[in-house]
Amino acid sequence: MRGGQWRGRDQYQSGVGRGDQFCDAAQLRGRAERAATSHLCNEEGREGSADNNRRRCERLGLSLPVRVTGHDRRGGQWVEMAESLNVSRTGVKLRLQRRVHHGHVLHLMLPLPWQLRQHGHAKPSYQTYALVRRIEPSENGRCVVGLEFLGEYPPPRFIDQPWAVFRAAEWKGPSRRRLPREHRAEAVWLQYLTAGLGVVEQGSGRTENVSRGGARVCVQSPLAEFDLIKVTVVESGFESLAAVTNRYLGEDGFERLCLQLIGQEWPL
């Protein structure tokens, strides 16, 4: 990891502009807290409920070392040091070398500013369980993963099956969608692929909305674990590889897959 290596409970080795000197968690947390305080104070002048709701989930571009602990059904527990891309009161975005899937629960330890914490305000390191909510296409072998904080304690089933996939409801946080979407119902055929593009399952679905960059598709529950999707529009024949950036169970019992196209644009 570019930002450093884990060195015990509350110490990190920083290699970002500090000559590989040791930098303890208190120093890192202090810098992050000053940045968070400055940002939140600048937001004070905004008015209206929409701004208030957005501010509660405001993302800060803080680069913090994050100790990530997860579980693999075959390999058991694993630990990886990562670096955050941004943080908020509700979650964190980071890059991971380890392969994870939507619905996996991970344990995080990071020097999160106290202003963004839900518990453990006096502790040097913030420890929380988090749910994998978004996975973006990999860069240089690392995937960008969006995690939603769950709190001090994991879901009940986690104790017996820490590698299990936990389905969540639709994300109600702030939307960062780059391209506008239009409501459109189109029949599609989906092939669920491994990282090596091998087909592990296939089935039909129907779009609910589309944009040039992607679509939200309603499907019956596919396999819990796959890496990419090849989506084909039945009527037009358009096809593209896509990454699943979000996955959740709708109130009607059907699953929703939010797709980000790779190297193509959806024909509108």
C-alpha cells in the first residue's frame, strides 16, 4: 500500500511525503479532525432540509490508512492494509487488492475524525463493521470498494458464517450519479462472468432505468459471487461488459443490479 503498513494497534508507518517516518494514529487523527472541522464549519451557512440531509452524509476526500479484515470460506481470515479515497459519517471508499463481493461484511480500523464517528469517540482508532455496497472496475489490480458502516457489532449470522453474503435494502444515502437516467423497460440477457470472463450463470432481466453509462436491472436472484456481467439488449442486440456497482433486494423480492458499462455507451 502506498500509504503505509500496519504497525501494531495504534501506529502506522507513513510513506506519503514523510520520508517513511513513523506517524502514530493520534497524529493522523489530529490532521483528519482539523480537515473535517474546517469542512463542516464551511457548510454551516447552508440552509434547507435537503442540504442538511446531504451534509449528514457529506464525503471528505481524506486519505487515511485502513486495516481491513475479512473472511474467505476456504482461506479463512485475511487482513489487508488499504487507504481511503473518501470518508463520511455513513461509510468509506477505498481500494482493495483482495477480491470481495456485494454483501460481504468486513471489519475496519482507521483513525476516523471524531466528528464522523457514531461510537468510540475517545478511542485512538475507530473500529466498525462495514457492508460492501459498491464495487467499481479495478485499476492496476485494485478494485474501488464502497463500504457502509454497520456499527460496533456485526449481523447475527456473521458469527457463524463470517464469509456469508448479507443482502441489504436500497441505498438511501446521497446519489453521486454522473449521468442522468431515464426510465425505460427493456428485456436484457445477462451472462454472469468470472474475472477471466468465464460464464458461471446466465438469465434474463429487465431494465428499470438507463443512461449512456449504465442501467439498473431487475432480476431473479443470481449467484452470490461473480465478477462481471455481459449484458445484451434483446431487441436491439446491443451488448457490453459491465461492472456491478450496487446490488440490493427490492421490496417486491426481486434483486436489482446497478450496472456500469465498460468501454461502451448504452444506445438512447
